Amino acid sequence: MKISIVVAVAENGVIGKNNQLPWRLSSDLKHFKKLTTGHAVLMGRKTYESIGRPLPKRTNLIVTRNQAYQAAGCEVFTSIDQALEFAQKSNETEVFIIGGAQIYQQILPKVDTVYLTKVKAEVVGDAYFDLRLLDQFKTVNTESVAAGEKDEFAFEIVEMEHI
């Protein structure tokens, strides 16, 4: 089973503010949907609560320390390893890790592919992703998107593979 990260990061490392994305990038959201539909998405509780509902046409896996936590339409686990084991037993071919910051840091040693959206802006935020963590990955594909009516900032979608 392939383990992939999907993350959008500003030039200053920001990935979130007040449990929300600090930008509006419609083209990136379409890319995210196309990439993850039909697969499992693994996220932390705060990320799930910021979305507010299970993502449709995907197996939603939530990791939280709260053993009593429940979310309709989702599978809840107290560790990343439990969630990955469930996905493996469910015959998932790929699991997409979609946040947040703590989950990204914990899972990185197990990741095969990173789908990195490099947002061409510096924004204020309270959740960060250290791009130096990607030193053990090499770029295999890059696509540039200009800022426009539906995209607040220009950005690049970079696909990276573990070296």
C-alpha cells in the first residue's frame, strides 16, 4: 500500500491558520479531489473538524488521542499505525495523509510520495510544515498555476518521490 502526503505550504512554511487554509485556491482543491477520490484519506481530529464532514467517495480515517471520539461516516483510531493497518486490511492501494502538522511530522518516515502545493505567498498562520523535512525526496513532476479569479495566489504542484 502506497502512503502519500498531500500538503499546501506557503513560502514561509504556513499550512494553516485557526484550523483553516489561509488562502483560496480553487484549482488546488480540484487537484486534491481528483487525487484522493476513491482512496483513503488519513487526518488528525483538528483537520477533520475544520472540514466539518467526511470527504465523499473516500474512506475517512481520523487519528485522535481521545478514545471516545466519534465521527459519523469515518473510522476513528488512536494511532497512525492503527489507521494504516485498517487501510491495509481494507485493501486500500493508497492512503493520502491530509493533515495536520503533527500527523505530517509523525508519518513522514513512512511516506512514499509527496504531493506538495507550493503557494507563492507569505501568509500569517499558526500551523507550519518544515520544507527541510522533504530533503529525502526528489521532484519527479512540477505544474505551475497562475493566480487568477479562482486562485488567490500563484502556486506550483510538485510531485516528489522518496529517494
